[in-house]
Amino acid sequence: MSSIYGLYERLLSEYGTQGWWPFLDTSYHKDDYSYPQNSKQLFEIYLGVVLTQNATFKSVVQSLENLKSLDALSPIKVLNLDEHILKEAIKPSKYYNQKALYLQNVAHFFMAQNGKTPSRADLLSIKGIGEESSDSILLYGYNEPQMIIDAYTKRIFTHFGFVGEGAKYRDLKGLIEAEFSKKLSGKDLVIAYQEFHALLVEHAKRFYSRKPYGCSIHAEFV
DNA sequence: AGCCAGGCTACCG
DNA sequence: CGGTAGCATGGC
């Protein structure tokens, strides 16, 4: 087995389903893909997406808990929060000056959206939301079939030889989506993208933090 | 004690 | 367009 889909199946058998996104809401259960179920959970994804940019999972949880203790997990409350307080709350997630602005931007956007599903272009127009953040919001927030490409995905795919060093975001996204959309559709496709992304992160945390890369799974695909 | 985290914007050529 | 400096904390 040497296909990209084969890697997905192999990682799934290795680590199992990850059932992923919301950081704070403990009502979220693995293998239940019906989330987010309300506006609060949806906005938490927007917050998490911004905070997680080049930051660790732990630090994002810390920041979200700080915001929660300030009762500032809703867009209007983020906007009403004193800027200094907001920055202090999200400090663990780095770049707090930039991210405070980004959080205000997504809060405005979220309210203007009024429940509608945004387009990818709309999301990209927000200062602070790039390609990965857009796809994360669409895939986990709105269950739209958009594969997320992050630094780990690129690292693993380059190491496996699926793409060259110079591959760009759209190259990786196109490659994966072309193969997956031939095999799956509808909700199954969304779930596969969610799980594949989460599995790549899990795998990368174990084996792709530091060179030399590689593990037994890589050897199976050479 | 360093190294490095699930990026993005602005600005360079 | 493609490439990269700057952002800037804290866990391991």
C-alpha cells in the first residue's frame, strides 16, 4: 500500500479515531461527528483556530480557560472586553498583540455572518485568517469537505515522497482531495478529512518533531 | 538551557 | 507571484 489514502487507513489502524476539535466543551464525545451543535460551540472553534496558530494545544486550552473565567467566550463579550485584559488572557498562546486583534476580527465577522456558512474567500478576507485557519473553520465548524494542510502534513508528505520540497498549500490540498473525493462523499468525506488531519498531527507529534524523522510506518510506504 | 510549537501579515525582489 | 522577518510565551 503506497497511496495517500493507504496512509490514512494505516494511521487509523495505528491510533484509532481521534474525534477532534472542541477544546473546552466536555460534552464532545469521540466518534460523534454531529458537532458543533450551537453558536457557542461554533464560535469556540473560531477562537481556537486563531489561538492555535503556531502554538501548542496546551497553551490554547489555557487561553480559552482564561477567556472562560472572564465569561468572554462569545463574540460580543470578546469585543466588549478591555483590550489589555484580552491580551493578558491569551498570552500563553503567543503573539498576543496580533491575536487579540485577530480575535476581534473574527468576532465581528461571526456576528455579521448571522449563522450563515461563510465561503472560503470570505474567511480569507479576514485579517488573521489564512488558508489553514479557513479550512479548519470550514471543516470542523461547518462540516464542509475541506482538507486542512498544516506544517506537520507537509513535513510528513515530503518525507514520504508524496510531494517535493517545493510543494505549496494548494498542491497538497489538491492532491489529497483528488484522491479522497474519488473514494468518499458527503458526510463520510468530511469525517475522513477531520480524522486524517487529526491523525497526521498525532503521528507528527510522536515522530516528526525532531530529525531524523521516521518510524516503522514510514518504512512500510517506501 | 535551548529548541520549537497544528500560522499570518507585511514587505521585499 | 515566491520568499522571509517579525511576532513573542512556555513546555519539555
